[in-house]
Amino acid sequence: MIELVTDWYCPNCGLTEQTVGKPNRYHGCPKLRMTAPLVAKGLSAKVEAKVREDYVGKENVRIINGKPVMSIVTTRDNGQDVIVFAPTATGGGSAG
């Protein structure tokens, strides 16, 4: 059985990697300051962190560079992929 070899790159920081038999790859991008997807080599794409534009209040959200980030959007010629960061639930109360 032959495993598929894929070359990946980050359009933001320039990192390149190669995987065998994996459909996708993520890395800690120093430019975005968060975990972001790599793009298959040969595809023209951009990867952006989208700032949350609504009121945050006391919600526990992902903060990057002092701003609440709601998603990472990968835009290619043939479409988009989106990773959405939902606010983290917290609990409180008394036992009993």
C-alpha cells in the first residue's frame, strides 16, 4: 500500500512540513500567535484570524494580541474552511 505524501506550507510564517498519509496539518503559527492550519503546497490561500465583533462581557473567549478571536478562516480559490472558537462554558454553584 502506498501512502500519500503531502507537502504543506503556512502563508503567514513560511513554515513548511511534509506528512505521510495525513489529510491535514496544524502548527503553532508565530505570526497569528495561535494554532493554525497549514495549506497544501501548490494551493494559493490565505489564513486569517477573525476578531470577534460582538460584545464579549464575562464570556471566556480566546484572546490573541489583546483581541477576542472568534475564528480562523482559510480562503482558497475554490472555497473556505473555518475553525470557530465558541466561548468556553464555566460552572458555579453550591453542592447540596
